[in-house]
Amino acid sequence: MRYLKDSKVSITVLAIILLWIKTYIVYKTSFEINIENWRQELILFINPLSFLMFILGLSLLMKEKIRNRYILITSFLISTVLFANVVFYRFFNDFLTLPVLMQTSNMSDLGSSAGELIHFRDLAYFIDFFILLLAIKFKPAFLENRSYGKVGKRVFFLVAIAISFANLGLAETERPQLLTRTFDREMLVKNIGTYNYHLYDLFLQSKSSAQRALADGSELVDIENYIRANYKKPDEEMFGIAKGKNVILISMESTQSFVINNTVNGEEITPFLNDFIKESYYFENFYHQTGQGKTSDSEFLVDNSLYPLGRGAVFFTHSGNEFEASPSILSENGYFTATLHANNKSFWNRDIMYDSLGYERFYEINDYDVNEENSVGWGLKDDDFFQQSIQHLKEMPQPYYAKFITLTNHFPFELDEEDKMVQPYTSNSKTLNNYFPTVRYQDEALKNFIQSLKDEGIYENSIIILYGDHYGISENHNRAMGEYLGEEVTPFVSAQLQRVPLIIHIPGHKGKTISTVSGQIDLKPTILHLLGIDTKRDFNFGSDLFSKDKMEFIVLRDGSFITKDHVYTRETCYDKNTGEVTDGSGCEPYYEKAKYELEYSDKIIYGDLLRFYENLATDESQ
Ligand code: GP9
Ligand code: MN
């Protein structure tokens, strides 16, 4: 080509090609991106190119010395972003978002998990950087040092523009409205590429800051109408049945429903819970609705009856918002409110967010005696955590609302030999194998805790609510999971695996298994009604689980939804009984509702709309 002076490769082009090919290889080896046809494969292949051409193409406008430095630094930074995504994906099966990235306080706590997630061979992710470094140092014969001429540069950027349009055009035909539906990061990465995805994420981030600044109370009117129309009257017999009693809420780390009444190597995984549900209300179709904020998202759902966000952890991104969470409502009703969790108080920004939610006291790592002996994996072992917590409970003024957050059953599911009461499962997934002994351990810790509550005379005077916070086994382990379950893990099965146990124990009540479709969003009104507190004026998206009118419908944070007879996930409607794909008519009536649920809740959070609610209430009463 005449414009390019001669046929040598410039360092810019070399850097682009190396990063491009590397990114594609990483797509294929480190992420599970579902490709359905050759067009999608083509999009995946070209999607890193336009971004790389623009960013590294800037070097063409620079003098040689700065140019080389710019190329090296940029290549390194881009490789780091890619690698960070790889590591994040290994654990969360998801791509990074800016809010998550800013949670450095969490990252430093990752400790034991990081060791499992990063290996020495990961240096291979930076191989192109090393090649560039050598190329710049030794200037091999095929490298061109001079920059392109004026026309050459123009051609270069025109090609880059053409490629981005081709990419967007192809993506639009494959996935219409790609950028307006952003629940699904895999779809975004697949279509516009991981680098453009991060740019888009940056755009979303600025938009969300602007949204708060621009919001006003009038936006609350539609939402209020929606919420009021969905309000479900409490069951008369259950309303106030636990009035004045303590509430002991236990978040069970990574505990999914499939372990309940199930065995591994012929042994029960949760012998205690299996007995406990016989004397409690057990909700067998209860789903977690968490997103990237994991445990903190479940806490958010349970305390606010609002949805967490589609990106980032609301505990981080909106801890400055105004909420009307159960702790503050309960405080107004004479309760002492506390949360107990033996981890750094800043993890998930809890120390800040708990204030906003109205908790009076946070018993965190400094309130516990934590040493090497009584720790494993992420920290204090559950049994020690519960036993040490009894003292804290005894000091609390009654009645109290105390939330306990367990920790031992956390990825990578480490456990000391002496605590293993069942042997690991045997599959090719170490994660799934080790999950069973830690779940079994947690079960034992819960058994001891309940016994201590009995011994201390707390049991009879308290309602005890246990729930699973989110999944423990991600889709990365579908093969092993399928082996364990004895069925292939289809998207339908995957959605059903998002069920987590919910157990509500009320002294004097007989056990009952309830099959109503329900989720974490329903807990706040359920608890408040049991305590005899009215919720008619609250902004709750969930409804009382004991209400006779409770609708059989629940939305997951990724937009999937579950009704009495259907599961809608990955844009497919499944028959719930057979797991077969249906023609979609059974799901259709719920599309709108599922959309509004998430949209309205997001609006409240992004606009910090509850700060206007007080005013609305006074307006109405005038
Ligand atoms: C950390 C614990 C675990 O304090 O709640 O958090 P997770 O990783 O499950 O969100
Ligand atoms: Mn968790």
C-alpha cells in the first residue's frame, strides 16, 4: 500500500493485532459466552477491534518516543482490565462494572478467595505486553518505526469507524435494543466487546449521578399508584401474632434450597434444618433476587422490600439515599435493632449503609474474639460466631430485631478436617464438592445456636427467620451440578436453582410447608405484619407471604420471572412442571409487570425518591 510507505508493520498495528487476538482467545477460554450462530461468532471476533484501533491509533498522532511509551502503557492497562474481568468472572460468573471495581475495600478482604482465583500461569494474560516490550527494545526488521503519512492516518481512522459501524449494525440485527436493556452483561460483552462495554458502563455511571440531581417528587406518583394497587391485605389471624416478640433473622451464606432434604454420599446435608422445618413455616418456592451485591443485596431486599440494582451493589452506590427500612420502622415501634456479622465493618460498605437503614448497633469483627484457631476461610467459624453472639443478645434491650449473617459456607468452601461431618462430593468441580461439608457444618452451627437460645430462655420469646442469601454454586459448575442432580442444568433448571430456603419459626405454631412463589422482597411486609405493624403506606414491592391474596409471581434481578405455572428466563418461557419450552402465551401476561417492578424500584433508588415521600404524605393529608 502506497499510503503506508512500505509493507512493514508499525508498532501501533502490532499492538492492536496482539491485543485483538488475545482478547478473542480470552473470550473463548476464560468466559462462557453463549454463541448460537456464525454471525454471533463473527461479532464476537471483531468486537474488540474498533476500540483498540481508536485508543491505540492515537499513538499515530505522537512522536516516536512518546508513541512507544503510550502504546506500552495503554496495552498494559487494557490487559489489566481484561485480566481483572477474568478473575472477577472466575468467582462471580459476571463482568466487572465500575461501582464493583471501586469497592476496593472489599477486594482487599477477598484474601483467601484471591489465592484460589489467581494463578502463576495467569502471567500468560500479559504475553502480548512482553512481546511489545521486546519488539520496542530490539526493533526487529519487520517493524516500521516511522508513523503513517497524513493520508495513511485518515485511512486508518476511517477503517476504524467503518468497523465500529459494521459491529453495531450486526449487533443491532442480532440483538435489538441492546443498549436499552442492560441487565445482561454477557449480551453486552458479546455484542459490543468488553472494552466498549466498559465505556458504556462509564456512561451509565454518569447518567445515574445525573438522575439523582434531576429527580423530583412528581416521579413518585406513578410508582405510588403501582405500589398501592399491588398492596395485599394481611391475613387476619396472622397479623400481630408475634407482637412484641424478638425477631432473630439469620442470613445463611450461599445456601440454596436443593440441599434441604437431600443427601451427599448417602448422608443428610442439613439434618437439623430438615427437622426444624417440620416445626416451622417452610417456603419451598422462595427465590433469592440478588445481583452483583450478593449478601448485601439480599440484606437490602429483606430490609427495604426494594430490588437491588442491575449493576453494582446498592450498599455502595446509594448508601447516602433516604430509605424507610424495617430497622427504622421497628425502632419507631419500640424495638432495638442490631446486626451481627464477624467481618470487617466496611465490607460491602455495611457500616455506612446500616446507619442509613436505621440499625442502632452493628456487632462487627471487633466485637468478637477472632483468632487462628476459631477461624477458617473468610473468618470466624459460624459455630463460634453464634456462641459468642449469645452474650450480645443477652445485653440487648428487648424486644429486638437482630440480624445474623453467617460466613463459613462461603466460596471457596474451606473447612478444617475436624469440622467435616460429611465427605466432599466427587465430581470435577472442587467448588461443588467442598460445598456440601460446609453446608453441613453450618447446619450443625445452627442446631447449636437454637439449643443455646432455648437454654437462655430466648427461644420461646422470639420468632426465628432463616433465609439463604444467594446461590453458592454458579453456572460455571453446571456440569458437576447436573451430575449431582441427575439432570442436565438447562436455563430452566438454573432458574429453579435460584431457590433458597425460607424458614419462619413462630413459637407454638405447627410446621407447614408452603408452596407459594415468593422471594426475598416479600420478607419486610411479612415480618412487619407478624409484629402487628401496618404497611399500607410503605413503598414495598413485595407482599405479605401469609396474605390470602399473595400473587404467585416473583422477578429475579436479571429480569427472569417465575409464576405458578411458568418460568421465564433467557427470553424463553418454560412450563414449570415439565421444564419444556412453551409457545410463550403463559408468560406473556406478566412481561409488563416484571418490567415495571424492576424499573420503578430502580427509579426510586437512582432518583433517591423516598426523600420526597414525607412531603407527599403531608400534601395528601391536607
Ligand atoms: C462478607 C459476607 C460475604 O461479609 O457477607 O459476602 P458475599 O461475598 O457472599 O456477598
Ligand atoms: Mn453471601
